[in-house]
Amino acid sequence: MKFLLLFQDVVTETLKNDAKLSLKDKIMATVPDIAMTYAPKLIGAILVVWIGLKIINKIEKMVALAFEKAGLNESIRPFLSSLIIVSLKVFLLLSAAGIAGFKLDSLAAVLAGAVFAIGMALQGSLGNLAAGIMILIFKPYKVGDIVDIKGEVGKIVEVQIFNTVVKTFDNKLSIIPNGLAIGDIIVNMSEKDYVRVDLNVYMPYEEDFDYVAGIITDALRITPKVLKDPAPFVGIEAWESHSILLSVRPHCHIEDYWDVYYESYRNVTKAMAKNNIKVAYSEGVELGKIGK
């Protein structure tokens, strides 16, 4: 636009100064002046773009190598690399436009307005995006970990930019927005070699605790996948109206949690029935046998 206005001014001035020249001669007379004014700026802008693109290409390779050496998650490498390279190219083009003589004030205002509008429209998505980047960089969990996120307990099958996908133990896929995941307590049960399985068993008041605890411990020892070290623990948790509540705590590897959970209850029930340990039924205080 500035070029056209200058061209028009030069043509007008030339026409005033020499009305006898033909239109073609008058236009041709203005070309050298315009070329002398803008050619150096255009050449400079072109050189800046040409050299800048070569430098950015080298930076792209260096960034990819740096991400690889840093052990950054493969899912986020292309995104961060593209973000950096696109930002550099936009800055390069704006710099070249400034060298060529374009005023960047109005362009910058338009870009800022567009970015603000897009940001408001994608506010929730951008929050999940930022959370996804944090998860992939700081790794509070990774694919294959057993976690508890927002009450969803299961194995991480995929960590995406916007969502985390959890396969629960009842064989369902829970897709959790990363903003919710990172904004709440995350329980990662795969960070340790083993986990504790929390069980509760009722014992009648008339029974001897040491005797019953020994029966339960023996039942846990023959339960597959229960670890010997740490050894299972049995303790009194509470005195309730009809029975004593016992805490039973075997340990296992995380992938064996539910197998140990159900098999422990099964073996303890069989052991108590075999040793004629009675329980208080909820209908009253009378004691009855445990079914086999």
C-alpha cells in the first residue's frame, strides 16, 4: 500500500513538472526513484528470510536431538518441536516485513486479537493441553502404571496431549481430561515394588485373638501371590457391637492385587470354617457356623 501511494505521488509530481511527456515516459521516469528507495529494503528482507530459514532448519535438528537426549516422551516431542519452529518462523517473517518497510503496529494488533479470541474459545482445551504437557514432562505416571485418578482405578494405556486413558479392572476405558487428572490427587501404585491389600475379618468376642490370627496368617501363607516379605499382618481394628473387627494386611505385586484380594478372602473363609470359628449374624447376637 505504501509503495502504491509513493508511486502515485511520484507520478503526479512528474506530471506536474513535465506535462509534455507521454504517459509511458512519465511512468518509466518514476521507476528508478522507486527502485532506489525500496530495492535495498526488499533485498535485505529476502536475505534475512533466506538466512533465517537455514538457521531455523539447523535449530530444528538441534532441538530434536536435545529432546531425545533429555528423554522427553515421544508423544510430546513433535508438538513441542513444531511449536518452537513455528514461533521462530513467525518472528522471522515479522522481522523481514519490518525491514521491508511495513508498519507492524496494526498487524500485531490483529494477531493479538486473533490469539485472544482463539484462546477464549479453547480455554478448556488449552488447560488440558498444558496439563498434558506437564504430565509428559514430569511423568507423575506413564503407560503401564496402575493408578487411581479421580476414583478411576486401573492401568494407564495411553497418555495423550489432552486426555489420559485408563483401563479399569472391570475392563472399561476411562478417558480422563488431563486438566482434571493433574488438578487432583494422583495415586500411582506402580512406583513401589509391592502394595498392601486391605482386608477386614470379624472375630467373635469369645474367641482368642492369637489363635484366630494364627489361622488367618496360615491361610494367607498358602494364598498364591501373597508375598512372604513383608509378612502378612493381622491386628485388632475396632470393637463393634457383636464382633471384633480385625485388620488383615497381606502384600503383593500391584498386578496381582485383585487376585490376592479375592483369593485371600476365600482362603481365610475356608480356614475359619475348618477351625469352627463362629461369627455374629446381623439378625441377632447368636453365634453360627461359617458355611463351607
